[in-house]
Amino acid sequence: TQLLEQSPQFLSIQEGENLTVYCNSSSVFSSLQWYRQEPGEGPVLLVTVVTGGEVKKLKRLTFQFGDARKDSSLHITAAQPGDTGLYLCASSAGAGKSTFGDGTTLTVKP
Amino acid sequence: GAGVSQTPSNKVTEKGKYVELRCDPISGHTALYWYRQSLGQGPEFLIYFQGTGAADDSGLPNDRFFAVRPEGSVSTLKIQRTERGDSAVYLCASSLDATSNTEAFFGQGTRLTVV
């Protein structure tokens, strides 16, 4: 089973600051998903990256997939309180099931 | 409904009791997944169904856990002789099919507390 390590575990910043969170594995990802989860809700898919070196943007969020497909980062520009949540990365473990990291809990203070 | 629906949203039960957790997937989704999320951790895969059959149950922790999906739509996760360590949020997800990059949509989860 592929193990995913996410860092930092917790991050607390002020509104307007930039931040980057990371997802790493010792083995190659076939594909990688980033999710955001709010308290009392299930995870919601933000993006899927497949190709090494791929960069995807979703408004103020930039997702990067490492060239070797063993790591990924999520950068948020000018964070807002609405960005608060648990950010999870996940890799495909075959036939639709996923292996998740333990997430980064982000708090953006107004 | 528009999304994946899970009931109940909260369940408190006594140690040793039997519980059933229900998942109503998005209409037309053939694949259905159960995950368990403990406090401070990411979701952990339990089982997935393609249609009515359990295609992969490798994540079920022991034989106290069982899940069914008799008509290929609603699924029920059943836990016998509950233990305090079973306390967690149980998440259900569904997708159009089970290919690797098909988006899975999650329900809001059932928070199970065993006292």
C-alpha cells in the first residue's frame, strides 16, 4: 500500500498570506487527487493530476505534480477565511479506490 | 437526491451492540465505496461495490464488519459487537464507474460513537 505523507500537519495563517502544503510518497503515483474537507462534511475533489510536471490552477489555488510523480504541492495565494479546512491528497490504489494522506489542517484567520 | 446521502448523521451505541449505517448514492452511479475516518487522520478504505457485488473488501478490519448493496443502489454497512475502537466517521462515496480517475462524490458521513 502506498503511503502518503502530508506536511505540515497544521497551518494557521492570517487572511491575505500565501501558503504551500505538500504531499510526498516513496513510490510513484499513477495519479494524485487533492481534496478539501470541511468539518461535518465529506471530502470534495479539487483536482486530479496525472502527468509528471503538470501544473493546474483553480482560481487562487495552484497544484503542481513533481516531475518524478512522487510528490505534489498545493499553493494558495492570498488565503481567505473560506479556505479554512482539511486538505487531503489521495492516490489511486486501483479500480477507483484511493489511499489518503492524513491531511493538512488549514486555519485562515480574518 | 442531488448528492450522496448518509443516515443517520450521528449514532451513539453501547459497546457490544449491532449497528447499521446507510448510504444512498447518486442515481446512476454504479460504484460505491465505504471509508472510515478516525480523528486526525485521512479516510481509510474499507470496501467498494461495482453494482451489487463487493469487488474489493480488503479494507474491512475484521469479520464484525459487513456491507451489502442488494439492488445495486443503496448500501448498508453493518457492524456487529461494536467496540470503542470502532468510533469514527464512516464515509460513503459513489462514482459513475470504478476506473481510476473517475471522480468520487462523498456523503457527509455518519459519526459513530461507541460508549
